[in-house]
Amino acid sequence: MADRSSTLADHYRMFGRYNAWANSRLLAAAGRLSVDHTRADRGAVREAEDRRIVDFVDGLDDARIASTSKYRRVSSPQEFEQQLQPAPAHRFNHQTYHRGQVHSLLTGLVGEAPELDLQYFQRLAAETNA
């Protein structure tokens, strides 16, 4: 299926939904872990953060994407300002990196992990919207 996104905002909205979908698949797969593994505190709370990300990208339009964003890093009180456009792409790319780590851990612990490819997500989304 061809990507029907016509704007950068549409592109980021798709990634927001893909991000939440892939994370939920990993959480479901993690349900196969032992009680000891699932109760160990590893510092990750995903569902609320995924909802926040989807809400943010749903509010984007081309004007907002072309604007700047101010932020502070967790490790520094210094405020930064830069163009917003590359930030969502960086965030989704960075989360893909971490999902790969989790996918690898799940495969090692339970023998398999769910398919997380973007194109697989797009096919499923197209089938549910058909």
C-alpha cells in the first residue's frame, strides 16, 4: 500500500500511532515473561507517554512544524531553542533504537518477539480502515 500522507504533519501522526502500536505489541509480548522478570523495576512507564506523544503529533500542522521549540535536557538546566521539524523524527528514530533493544531481550528471554516493522503496521492499519 502506498503511503497516503500528504504533509509532514500527517507523516508524524502516522509515526505517533506506529510508535504506540509497536510499544503495545512489546508490552503484550512481555506478558510471557516470568513473574520475577515482570516485577523487576526497570524504570519504564509506556502507555501514558505513548498517549502524550500521539496527542502531541495529532496537534501538529505545517505552521507548528515550521516553528521553533524551546526545551531543557534532563541533564542540564540550559535552555535550547531549535526548529521543531527534526525533533519528532529524532524521537521516533530514537524509540525505534530502544524497541530494538527490548525486542532482542524478549527474544533471548522467551524465544520470540512480535513483528514490529513499520510496513507491517501500515498494512494492518489499511486493513482496519478498509
